[in-house]
Amino acid sequence: MRAVSGESAAARALLSGAHRVVVFTGAGVSAESGVPTFRGPGGLWKTFRPEQLATPKAFARDPRLVWEWYGWRRELLASCRPNLAHVALARWMLQREGVTLVTQNVDDLHERAGTPELMKLHGSLFEDRCSGCGRAAAAHRRTDGPTDRDDGTMLPLCPECGALLRPGVVWFGEMLPPDALARAYQRAGEANAVLVIGTTGAVYPAAGIVHEARAEGAAIIVVDPGQTEYDAVADIRLTGPAGELVPPLLA
Ligand code: BJW
Ligand code: ZN
């Protein structure tokens, strides 16, 4: 583990003195668990084009391709474990009051680390939703359901209306869950400090939470090994991997 730097000590002091803290996480917090990020080196968007996979139009065009991609990501997650950053955050939240954890991640690693309360803004890889009637459904097994295509591909169908089930995540051009988004913005507006971990801050409206908090006077701490959209507004910037930098920050 790295020695605690002056910046890290300042961030620690700031967090322990803050009554209300919002922690805002992105794909980078799960990187050391083996989950690929989206935009960095080796990121998912380097290999796959989002417009081919993460939009309602893409699903309408080729649901099998989209399901294959999400099936691959579900399987990958099954072999991943929460890392030291997920665990430190969960313990910290159990020990003190006034912390809200908002994540853009669709993995389940914050939950598996024992996080007591979590706002998920982009849905979950482990839920399905009906593309017709919108009902939520537990994640199907890939072999469930009748076949609906001439090529024999098994695709999951809604038990209520018969339309195709789709992954329960938020795609480009879709609305975020309105209640979770409104609560996240509200908590951000009330926060004394925001701890941003592992996100480029490029995807809106989620990314705006940090700017909302800053406009209302919160201090911004960024933990990330790379450049982010928040670097210009951060009060403290800790450069490095979350699994190394987050535990000493919250100890
Ligand atoms: C480490 C590390 C280590 C590495 N430790 N760190 C305003 C301006 C411009 C555009 C828009 C705007 N408002 C809306 C838009 C359009 C669009 C958008 O934002 N586009 C931009 C990309 C330009 N937004 C939308 O379409 C949203 N919907 C919407 O606006 O609806 C409007 C509407 C209104 C009324 C009716 C209907 C609609 C929806 C956005 C949904 C995004 N979904 C995704 C996919 C989810 C499903 C899936 O996973 O397949 O969510 S996109 C993808 O990006 C995913 C992520 O949650 C999200 C954010 O990515 P994140 O977490 O920041 O990852 P990376 O890879 O970018 O960054 C990783 C970071 O980790 C890096 O900084 C690394 O350095 C770091 N890192 N290792 C710590 N060890
Ligand atoms: Zn349905």
C-alpha cells in the first residue's frame, strides 16, 4: 500500500469533518475486480460500438447480438469479486451516518460487498425488463423461454405479454429511473463533500450530480488513475487505483 500523501490526509480530514457525503462511483471502482471499464484502455467501447449494442434501436435491430453481449458480461461478473474499495466503502457506510452511495455501475459488486444503501442510476445487469409492457423480471437464464425466431435462437419472452425481455439497464437515449435520479440530485445539493471514484464524468444526466453538489458549495474529491471531466473542479485529486487509495482514505 502507498504511503499516505499530504493530499490523501487532507481528503481524509475533509471527509471525516463532513456531515453529509455523497460517494459517486463509476466503472473504475470495479476495474481491479476484473470488470472492464467503458472508455479507458481495454474499455468496452474500444471493442464494441455503443450504438450497436447499448441503444433501444440496436436491440430492435438485433436482439440476439445484444443478448450475447450482456450474457458474456453476466458470465464475466460471476467470476469477479468485490475489491478493497467496494469493501472499504461498505464498512465506512455501516460505521457512520450521512453517506449516500450513488453508482452508475450495472454490476453487483457494491451490493456483494455489503453496502447498506445504494442508488443505482443505470440499472442492473442482473435484472431483465420487458421491451413491450415494461414490467421488471428476474434475470432469465439464457436457455429459458420459447424460441421466437426462425433461426432457433432462444430469446427470453415476457411471461405477461409475450414481447421480448431485454436487459434491465439504461441505454443511450433512455430515461434514468426518475426517483433515484431525483434523490441523487437532492442528496448532492445537500452534501458537504463528494467523493468521486472511477468515472470519466462524461455521461449525463448522472455526471451532473457532481456539478450540482459543487454549485451548492460541496468540496469535490476525485480518485482516479486517469483524466476525468471533473479534474478542473476537484478540490483534491488523488491519482491512482481505487483499491489502493480508497481504503486508507476511509480507515
Ligand atoms: C479507475 C481504475 C481504478 C480505471 N480505480 N479508477 C448532456 C450533454 C451531452 C450529452 C447528453 C447530455 N445529456 C444527455 C446526453 C446524452 C447521453 C450522454 O450523456 N452522452 C454522452 C456520452 C455524450 N445520455 C443519455 O443518453 C442518457 N439518457 C438521457 O439523457 O435520456 C434523456 C431522455 C429524456 C426524456 C425521455 C427519454 C430520454 C442515458 C445514459 C445511459 C448510459 N448507459 C451506460 C450503459 C449502461 C448499460 C451497460 O453497461 O451496458 O452506462 S453508458 C456507460 O457509461 C455506462 C456507465 O455507467 C456510463 C459511465 O461510464 P463510467 O462509469 O464513467 O466509465 P468510464 O469507462 O467512462 O470511466 C472509467 C474511469 O475509471 C476512467 O476515468 C478511468 O481512468 C478510471 N479507472 N481503472 C479507479 N483501478
Ligand atoms: Zn411484457
